[in-house]
Amino acid sequence: MTLLEKLIICHFVGDWLFQNQYIADRKTKDHAIRAMHCAIYTACFCWLGFWPCVYIFVTHFVIDSYMPLYYFRKLRGDYKNLDEFKESFKTPAGFMVNYPAHKGRGFLLHWR
């Protein structure tokens, strides 16, 4: 099994299997729940070592807040409030934006 395959499996286990609906609904609003989710998610990658796990935790925490993308889209005038923006992630187009952000980070780890 290649490193990339291992990273993809760990991502699906940490972000899908170990995340229930309660966490998914609240992680963007509650920093403690997002931190707990990111810690569980990062634990799936503990075999990579300490610094890669720090990188995974921090980037996952930021990505799951949706704030960088929200501010970028707000500057463009696409959305006026955060709730409207978060609702857009429930659409196929929103998924197509969020998914590459997660995967791009994995590719950086793969090519280290």
C-alpha cells in the first residue's frame, strides 16, 4: 500500500467514520467540538510522527472552520453572512470546494 493510499484511508476513517452528526453539525460553531474532532482525526495519522500531526491538526482546524474561504468569498461579495455561506456547503458545488482543500493538504504530506 502506498503512502497516498494510507493517507486517503486515514482521512476517511477520521473524517467520516469517527465523526457523528452531532459533531458535524456543531464543529463550525463550537471551537471545543472542532478541536475534539480534529484531535480524533489527527490520531488516525499518528504513525506519521509528531510534526506531521501538528500540521494535520492545525490545517484541519482551519479548514473545518470554513473561515478562510468565507472571508475570500465575502471579499468578492458572494455572501453577506456566515449562515448563508455554510448552507452553500450542503450543495454539490460546496462539496467540490471543501473536498479539494482537505485533499490538497494530504498531497503536501505525500510529497514531503
